Amino acid sequence: MKDIYISGVAMTRFGKHDQASMQDLAQEAVLGAVADASETLDNVEAFYCGNVFGGMILGQVLLRDLALAGVPVYNIENACASGASAVHLAMHALRAGVYETVVVFGVEQLTKLGGGTIPLQLNDYKTGLYAEQGMVLPAVYAMRGTRYLHEHGVTSEVLAKVAVKNRYNGSLNPYAQTRKETTVDEVLGSRMIADPLTLLQCCPSAVDGSAALVLTTRKPQGRHAPVRIIGSVVQSGIREQHDDDILDAEITARAARLAYRQAGIGPSEVDVVELHDAFTIAELIYYEALGLCAPGEGAALLESGETSLSGRIPVSPSGGLLAKGHPLGATGVAQMTEIVWQLQRRAGDRQITKHARIGLAQCTGGGIAGVDHAASSVHILSL
Amino acid sequence: MTDNADTTATGRPYWQTPDGKHLAACEERASRERFFPPIPQGSPLHARYESITLGDEARIYSFTVIHPHPKSGKAPFALVYADFPEKVRVFGIYEGDGRPSIGERVRVVIGAAESGAPRYTFTAAR
């Protein structure tokens, strides 16, 4: 099977971009990635656009002024896993030999939605009924948090420490929306949103941004060590059963097992991780689902310091969704951008201490009732 | 698309039993798995399921308390996952005197929201 390389990456700063349009954001990322790859737009044979709320034929609209020669543009939506799903689909085409070089970009401008919780997908009788009852995404994660604290006998303080860690990492990241460190007391003292999750335990919902990758089957000859994608998986949620454990993150665990098998590695060989820390409890649950620790040991792993920038398995070195921000369609691509920078030791002040060879990016797309999540994607990148 | 106020031939919402006293669920004939709310009658999949009735009581599996933005003027409210002995888990609003707790017995109350729309809630079982 052909090797797929990431030959260039770029992203915009994540944050409120009052003066920029979605076109501006997407073009900045795309042009940046192409330049990073020492490529030209003429050599790009297709574009894959990950986005959730931008509307129809978004990719074509955003790229129109680049005066491309009519190459295919594909628009992919899988909620928060849109960008990663776009990478996955691009890889299919590259492996099949349809293209040699493509660009995948993700973009979102959530500030145009007016803030508040992300809308659920209501073309569903179950989600509609539960939404009337008050189901919102923070509630779903909050109930996981409640159950986690109950089962493992830990307090909200451990949840707050996730935010403290990631806000520290974000303070070192010029692309992060939130660049201010915080403390456990500040996190726990922030406004309660959905008990036990306080405001600083939730990723901000008013954020814009874009990220882009150049994917190619030609081995890059540039100054940076080549990065390959050695595992790429997308999975859908399985209908929930009455006795499901809401802490087992089933869809993520399944996607991770498949990705590890594809890559021919196990969790212990992963050196750095970007995961879907939309809420603090998510990071602890995903430690376990990704096999970074044994079931039930997520809190202990965090407390050990091993997931810090200087630890054995740094997690969310970018600041994660909590600090860097979560413009939905851009997130999956931005996670891989960060992993590339970490592997190539281009991450500046937030560069992890260990010399990483393998990185993992995981994101999930939710928004409906009756499944763990609608979509989960895991990518494994390697020098 | 099914509206949650959509009524069956009896005039009840599809998630209520015909007598309006209990929550209705469904069991997939092939797998014996059970789900709430039931598959709507208009679904092409409807024949794969048979109706079941949920009892009056369940136990809280997990919960949260939502705190609306202070500017909204709305009071906090509790949401629960309630596990029924009929092997069905249901999400809903908890209306009780205090904070819910995991393992607490709750009772289903079928009524109407302020808008008049039919709804169900959970309250502490006595």
C-alpha cells in the first residue's frame, strides 16, 4: 500500500476573527500549507473541505478566488470529526492512485452562530424528544463526569487539573484562543454550566479558525523529517443499549483499536496525543479509551504528570480544545497539524521534551441521542 | 419526521401508552434489545419492533444540574438517565425537592409543559 505523507501544514490562530471572513481563514490555511510543502496550487489535484455549519458547496465558495483549474472539491461533514473524516477520505483516493497530491482543510466560524451550546441534529425523533427535555452536549458530558466521580471516588479537582494542564499548554501556543494560564481554584470557581462542569471546563463555543494539510504520495524532500499517516480510521456510533457504561467511550476505543492494528503498533508506542477534550471529563475518558492507561486509571495518569509536556505521553500539547479552541470543522486537521509540528520539533515554546516518533490524533462528532457519538476518527502519524 | 407531540390513533404522543399513564418503549424482535422512545409508527422499520410498556419506577444511573446563564433568569434544573427494570434507559428532567443522586429511585410523571405540550418528568419515588 502506498505511503501517504503530510508534506505541509498550516493553521490560523483560533479565536474570534471579527474582521476575517470564512474565505479569509480557509485561504490563509490552504496557502500556508501549500507554501509549507514547497508546493504550488497547480500541483494540487483535489481539495477536501471539512466543515459543519457553513452551508452547501462551501469548499468551492471558499476556494473560488484562488482561480483553481476546476479540480474536484469535496465537502465533508461529520460534526466535530469533519476535518479528520476529510483526511480519511482523501487518503482513500491517494491510496487508490486517483490523485498524487491533495489539500485537506477544515474551517469553521462559530462566532457567526451567536454563541451558546452547539445545536444538536434534530432530524431525529429521539434527539428531538430529548432536546425538548433539555439535552445539550454539555449535559451529556456532565453526566459522564458525574458517573466518573461516583465510580472512581475522585473529586471535581481532578477534572479541573485537566483544564489547568491544557491552559498552561495553550499559554505557550501562539495559535491558541486562550493563552492565559489558570488554577484549580479558578476553574472550580468559574460559573457552573452543567454540574460538575464549570465554564473553564468547557471548550469555548465562540471561536473561528482553519487548518490545512497537504497530503501526497511523493516522499517530501524538504528540510523537515517526512511524516506519514500510518493509521486512519473513521467509525460510527452503535445504537446504545440499556446497560451501556457511559464511561467506556465505546466508539473511540473501537476506532483506536482499528487504527493501532492498521499502524501495526500498540498504545505504548504512541509518543504524543491530541485528543477531543471538548470538556475536561473527556480527556480522562479518552486516556482510557485510547489505551494510554488501564480502565479507571485516567485520573491517576493525569495526576502522575505523565501527560504534561515533559511527561512520558504528552496529551494536548497544543492546549487542546479547551485552550486552543474548537472550530468544529477545523479541529481534526488542526490536531494533525500539531502532531506534525511536534514530530518535526517545530512546536516552539510548547515543544514536548521527548523526541517523538509516533503521534495520535483523535476526535469525535456527537450531536445525536442514542449513540455514544455519531462519529469518531483516529489518525496515527509517524516519522 | 416525527414531531414529539405527534399523536397516535389514540391521540397520545407516540412515546406514551394508549391509556396515557406510562411511557411506551419498543423491543426489537430479532435482537430483543429495547429502546426509548419507541420507533414511530410511520417508520419503515416499525414492523421489526413490538411495543412494551415501562413501569412507574426507575433508578438514576447518572445526572447533571444545568445552570442556565444568569441573564436568562431561568432556574437550574436537573437532568437524569433513569434505568428501568424493563431494561430501558430514559433521559429526562428530574423534578424533586433536592439534588438527584445515583441509585435513587424515581417515578415517572406524565403531564404537560407550561406550553401545553405533553411531557414526562421524573420525581423522587416515595
